[in-house]
Amino acid sequence: MIVIVNDHGFSLQNDLTIAADLSSDFDPEEITSELLQRSCIRITLDSFADGRGFTLAARLRQCGYQGHLRLAGYVLADQYAMARRSGFDDVEISQEFATRQPEPQWLARADWRAHDYQSRLRRPAGPSQQNVESRN
């Protein structure tokens, strides 16, 4: 059984028909206009340490893909925010992964827009940060 993870938590329903299955080692240079017209693309990671799937998702979005992107395979709850920022709409995990990393762990990362590293860098320094900088 598979579990679909989105910003609202776990779902056992899989309403989508996957139109294209890509592995994380798919060459982004091979993105075609036909691929960009597919309604749902699933990118599968063979290892949680493989970041190529995130890069591929971002590249598909940069090329104009507006369909549904699903990340599947070896994905950790800690990677959920990165998956969403890369352009994925949801994540597909096994029941085994869902048992080892229950729904609250995924929901803790569901507010993926609020924890963006780059936006934190753009914020003005607070009083404590200004004091540190003035001492240097």
C-alpha cells in the first residue's frame, strides 16, 4: 500500500493516473514538449541521499510544466519542505516509511513556505543581531 503525503497530512487515496514515470537520473536535457504536456509526472528516488530528483522537478517547472509532480521512493519527512520548494505537489511513500515516520513528522514540515532559508536571509537583522554586528 502507498501513502500520499501533502500539506494536510497522509492520504491513502491515489486519485491520479501517472502519465510519466521518471527516475532521478533522467537527463534534464531530454525534457521534451511532449513530456511537458503530461498531466502527472512521478519522479522516483532510489536513495534519500540522491538530490537529482529535486533538481529535475525544478527544471521541469522552469521549462513550463504545470501539471502534477509527485516525488516517490526513498523520501524522508525532513525532505518534504525541499520537495515542495522544488516544485513537487505531493510525496508518495510506502506504508513502511509511513510507519517509521508518522504523519506528525511530515506535518511539522508542511508549512514549507515559512521556513525558507533565503527569505530568512533577506529579513532585516533584529536587535540582537545588530548588537552582535556592532561588536565586530
